[in-house]
Amino acid sequence: MPERLAILIAEDNAADRMLLSTIVSRQGHRVLTASNGLEAVALFEQERPHLVLMDALMPVMDGFEAARRIKDQAGEALVPIIFLTSLTEGEALVRCLDAGGDDFLAKPYNRVILEAKIGAMYRLRRLHDTVLQQRDLIAQHNEHLLHEQRVAKAVFDKVAHSGCLDAPNIRYMQSPYALFNGDLLLAAYKPSGGMHVMLGDFTGHGLPAAIGAMPLAEVFYGMTAKGHALAEILREINAKLKRILPVGVFCCATVLNISSKRGLLEVWSGGLPDGYLLHGDGRPRQSLVSRHLPLGILEPAAFSDRCEVYPLAPGDRIFLLSDGVLEASDQQGQLFGEARLLELLDANRQPQALFEEIQLALAAFRGEQQDDVSMVQVGLAEDDEHPRPLAFADSGQVSVMDWSASFEFRALSLRHFNPLPFLLQLLLDVRALRPRGGELYTVLAELYSNALEHGVMNLDSSLKCDARGFAEYYRERRLRLASLDEGYVRFHLQILPQEQGGRLIVQVEDSGPGFDPAGLPSAADDALCGRGLALVRELSDGLELYPDGRGVRVEFCWLTEA
């Protein structure tokens, strides 16, 4: 038995109206009556009944028009209308339904049938109300999820785009399949010059596919800014993703180490489609083949950080893409594929227009997008004299600190450990030093190299007179370093606050025999070696050599911004 309902009876015949009212009221429902369609519409607007029994043929306004107006007033709410009619022709009955009727009851009225129809309409109304409630809940839930994704994307964009994607030697395109997606593109300048670039693709789509993107970006930017080598960054990223990601979620990636000064490209690729090294002098392209498993699959002990090394000349470009490019499909379900991409690469006659040609071809080919699509083109940046902005993953210290620290790296550490990222991380926690991070790294690297090679290992830089001499020098360096069993390099670091800023004092000492600072020859502009101290003097704010030639003292000063 349905709950007590408010039922509107619109019937011009008084006897029939009284009969229906009696039947309906005895069933426990509240009855509203109208003698024509116009009264029925007005009464519906005032009382909003649950159900309407509507005579089809009435004066003033017939039931068909009244039904249409009541349905308009009801809006999304379901108000079932049962037509009361003596009509038997098929067309007339169809007209009842077309006007908005949900059912009809033929005259003369049967109490049992009427009760059954009221019960059926009541169940239909309840079902409709349930559907509307569930729709609203789904809409609210969807809006909540979209809000969460918008917040996550805003945070991620702050992290992922804090690097140098706007550099003049980088061109890229990202068309996400979802608001927040699994494709990742990162680029950051290195303190030593050049840059690291990473294109990644997490498994899946949307927020679940990007859960590892932010911690990955934090590691990438933080370690790059502090001077870590590409191999160290890759190992840390893999270990972190392996630790935090669930089984089945990993990151396919290609990572580039571009050294503009040396003209070298290091490539690590795991799981992404082949990238391409496109030569500006017309030589055949080189495929950058994926030779590793994706990041986040292997345990740290089994992970390989081995990179492929290629010479890089001005005019050369590196082209990388996600699998969404090759797997883009047209209306017939055909894939864009590697063959079409290679045809575009081979047909290109204007290197500067290649990126646009691929974009246009992809847009013309594919229909509805089914995957995240990312591609990037990187050229060899020209190093200039201006320091590159480094992308740090933390805020650093706001205030000037007052501290000092000393480190002594002995033979075992010197053989297996590069102390520069460790020291740079400590120093770049001072916010005021971060704008000079590149200069600081270059100075520390030069001082450490001199202390280790010329001091501890007693190598003679005069060997570096030509290409063969360089090769011999570094062969001897490897041999002596591998057999090193004594000696040390010491770093003394001191941060001193000053009235309007601060000062960093770096002292580097070694266990070598020393040299006579007065006897150092001045390096010619075209010399292949011997310019290290001149570079240190130029980049720092003060340089002092120890009288015994076994140490050096440099200073960096800064002013506090008003």
C-alpha cells in the first residue's frame, strides 16, 4: 500500500468526479478536484499533487492541453498523469500519451484497476525520485573529484614547470587526455652548464597515473640544481618510485644530459618509443633506442644507470615522444605509427618547421584523442656569460646563517665518492647563494679537481697539450685514482653574516707536495690547460693561494635585498 498521496481529479462530469473521489479517498489518499483543464492547471500550481487523474475531453481547456502545461510546471519532477477516457480509437489513445500522459483508464471505472494503476504510478514516481537523487550525488561527487584534480594539477604545475621549459632551445607539445595526466616533461639547468631534460609517461591516465609525478619532479629538480650526476639522479628516482608506487604502476622515461660546453649528449631510455638525434649537417638520423626497463620496476640493486653517449654539434636536435603519438588513431581505428613519423622526418627540408609539421600531421590524422600525447624537441643551447636560474625543490633558508664546517675526504672516499653535490647541497641551503649556484659549482669543481689531480695524485697538466695528451692524462688519472690508498682533500666552509649581507669563505687543502704560487705561468687565451685559477678568480669575489701551494682560499659575498 503506497503512502498517503495528494491526487488531483480533473473531471467535468460531476457524477464521475464524485465516484472517483470516493474511490480514491477510501484508499487513504487526499483528493483535489477540478471541473475543467484550466482549474486543474491552477490547482496543480497551488497544491503540487503527487498524481493527476485527467479527463481527456473537458470544457474551457481540454485534458491534452492541461496535461502539457502541468508537465511543464513539474519540470524534472515526475507527476504521473492517468487519462480518464471513453475513447477507444487507437489514434485518440496515442494522443493521450503524446500530450504527456503516462497511462489511461477507460470508463466505466473499476476500483481494483484504479488502485493498481495508482500503485504502479507511485512506484514509478519513487524510482524517478531515486534516479534524480543518485544523479545529483554523482554530479556532486564528480565535481568534488574535478576540484581535487584541479588542485592537484595546480600544485603539480608549480612543481613541474619550475624548470626551464621556456628555454629558447626547447620546443614541446602536451595535449593531456585527462585534466591531470601521466605524461611528464621536465627540464632544468645544471650548475656546471647545460641541462637535464626528462620525458616520462606513467602507466594509465588521470590522477592515478600521476601519483608519482610530483615526487619524481622534486627529486629531478632538487638533485639537478645541486650538481648531481645523471646516474645518481636516475638511481634516486628509481628507488623512490619503487618504494612509493603500487605494483603495476611505473614510469617509462627518456632522460637527457646535454652538455653544451663539451658538445656531448647522454641518453638513458626505458620503455618509451625511440627518440631521434637529428643532425643539422644532413647526416642520417640516429635512433635513441630504449635499452632499460621503466623507472620504478627494478630494485635499486638491479637497476642500471648506463647511458648512451653521442657527440652533439650546433644545429643538432633531439626529438622525443610518448607512445600517445604513435598510438593516435583515425576514425577507422588505424594507428599513426612509426612509419608515418619516419616519413615526416625524412621529408622535412626545413629543420625549424619540423615540429609544426609533425603537429599538423598528427592533428589531421587522429580523430577522438584516446591517450596522453607529448613530444619535445631540444637543441644545443649556446652558453652565455649570464648565470642560469637553477630550479630548487625547496625554499632554502630565508635568513643569513652563521656557521662553519670542515670536511676531510680520504683515499677511500676520493676513489668512490664525488663530494661536490654533497657540499653544494649544504651551501645552497643559503638562499642568498642560490643565484650564484652555477658559479659556486664551477669554482668548487675546479678547486677540487686541482687538489685531487695535481695535489693528491701529482698529475702534470702539461700533458694536456693536444688531443692525444688529454687522452693520456685522463688514462693516467683513472689508473692513479683506482690505486689511491693515501692522501686527503679538505674543505673548510664558513658563512659569516655582515651588516648588509653575508660572506662565504671556502678553503681547500690537499696532502700533495705543493707548488710555488709565484712560479705559476699565466695561461694564454688559446691554451688548452692552465686557465682554472684564472676562471676561479673571475667567478669569485676573492682568491688567495697558500704560500706552500697546498691550499687556496676563495670568497663569495652578497648583499641582502631590501
